[in-house]
Amino acid sequence: MERADLDEVMAIEEVSFPTPWSRTLFEEEIGRSFSDALVAVSPESGEVLGYAVCWIVADESHLLNIAVRPDARVQRVGTALLRECIRRGARAGADLIHLEVRAGNRAALRLYARDGFSFRGIRRGYYTDTGEDAILLSRELRESDAT
Ligand SMILES: CC(C)(COP(=O)(O)OP(=O)(O)OC[C@H]1O[C@@H](n2cnc3c(N)ncnc32)[C@H](O)[C@@H]1OP(=O)(O)O)[C@@H](O)C(=O)NCCC(=O)NCCS
């Protein structure tokens, strides 16, 4: 992700979440040494189809944000972004990737389940905008994930 992507990233962010990240937050992620901010770009049009932000801190990767443009969903763009986060975490020597997801987010739960994430716990009322619970998921990272 680069600053030039942020108009498209923000347009996706604003239709994807009840409490979207601000542009400033994305700008901060682009500059952080321990953050990987990725975009998935259409090979035909060059448009941003989705993005993900993951941190690698203390041998763990944390997926903080992932979204796909509504008209590009269910075409494996989310899977590609998730797998790139997994690959980068494994390459950096992390042994675990973890994340939080809204309990009612069926699309995201399906995405993570397909890629081997397991239930680790629940935080009641974690999302203060809707009162939803957070499901905590994680997945071990292996050497084979680095390729
Ligand atoms: C979650 C999200 C990133 C998934 O991206 P995507 O590109 O559509 O996902 P993929 O095409 O890679 O699909 C992965 C799996 O999830 C399934 N899936 C995707 N959307 C689904 C939906 N709305 N309902 C049920 N399953 C769904 C796909 O069918 C696929 O499983 P399958 O291969 O067994 O069929 C996308 O829906 C999104 O941007 N949502 C809004 C933002 C969001 O909720 N982010 C996650 C925060 S934790």
C-alpha cells in the first residue's frame, strides 16, 4: 500500500465497516516498520480490489484489517490477501497469526476457517459500535507457509 492508493482504500473501507479506519490511520500503517499494509490490484485495470494490514510483533503476526471491494468479493481476493499475510509472517519467523472478527461476520469467519484458523476465545461486547462480540481466532505458522 502506498499513499497513492488511499483514495481507493478509503472508498472500500467506508462501505465495509460500521466504524471505518481514518485515512490518517492508514497513513500511519504505511510508515510503520513492523506493519505490512498490502493492496490487491486488478491486473487488467490497475484498480485496488482489496487490502490487508498485518503487524509482526514479538514472534506473532496480527491481522488488523482486511477488506475487499464489494463488486470484487467471493472471487478469492480476500483469500489471496490473507495468504500473503500468512506468508510474510512465516518468512519473518512468526510462529502464530491471530485476529479478532465480529461474531456475525459470516463471510470473514468462512474465509478464516478455510485457511485453518481455530477458535481461541470470545470477547463479549468488544465492538462498542454495535455491541457485537469478538471471536478470537489464530493459526500456527509453519516453515511451509513461507513459500
Ligand atoms: C471478508 C471479506 C474480506 C472476504 O473477501 P472475499 O474476497 O469475498 O473472500 P474470498 O472470495 O476469498 O472467499 C473466501 C471464502 O469465504 C466464502 N465467502 C465469502 N463471502 C461470503 C459470504 N458473504 N457468505 C458466505 N461465505 C462467503 C467464500 O465462498 C469462500 O469460501 P469457499 O471457497 O469455501 O466458497 C469480504 O467479504 C469483505 O471485505 N467484507 C467486509 C470487510 C470485513 O468484514 N472484513 C473482515 C474483518 S475481520
